[in-house]
Amino acid sequence: MFGRFRMVGITSYITLVSHSAIFKGIIMGAILLNTVTLTISTSISDTEDTRVYRLILDALDSCFVAVYFVEFAVKFYSLGKRYWMNGFNCLDFGFLLSSLLQIGLSKANFKSFGISKSHKIF
């Protein structure tokens, strides 16, 4: 019985976090910073001189995908099946899924998968 009370408390807390202005601000900040890094990433050429920058930008890209995954997990945990009733949540999940797929395929050396990076802006 005490365990169930504790789970209700955690669910309430996660719901509170998912609707907080701070959480939404962090996600919006991540989206804006991701937009900047994508702009930089598409504007630099693939030369030996820019290899370090490319590695840094790829690492940042993975960090942004992690932030978006946490956003999905928090919202899905707090909303349950109602998560799918919002079109923007479905769109975000599609972008998250394609980003995870792109990362997975790039780790498996499928370099020319061709998912556009512009979808990550959303």
C-alpha cells in the first residue's frame, strides 16, 4: 500500500514537471540551440580541418536527441495514452524516432541513409 502511494506521488511530480514553465523553457532552449548547431553543421565543409568541429557537432546532436528522448519519456509517463491525442506530440515522436534511427544507422556505418537534418529543428 505504501508503494502505491509513493508511485502516485512520483506520477504527480512528473506531471507537475512536464507542465512547468522551467521544463518547457529548457526544451525550448534546447530546440533553439539545436537550430544554431544545425546551421553551423550545414555551413561547414567536410575537410580535414573541420573534422574536430564535426565531431563536436555530432556529439551535441546526440545530446539534443537525449534531451528530446527525456522530454518524450516525461510527457508519456505523465499523460499515458493521452500523449497520442496531441498532434504535436505525435510529430515530435516521429522526429525523435527518425533521429534515433539515423544515429543507429550511422553507428552501423550506413552513411548515406539520407534523413534530412532539417526535421530536427522541430
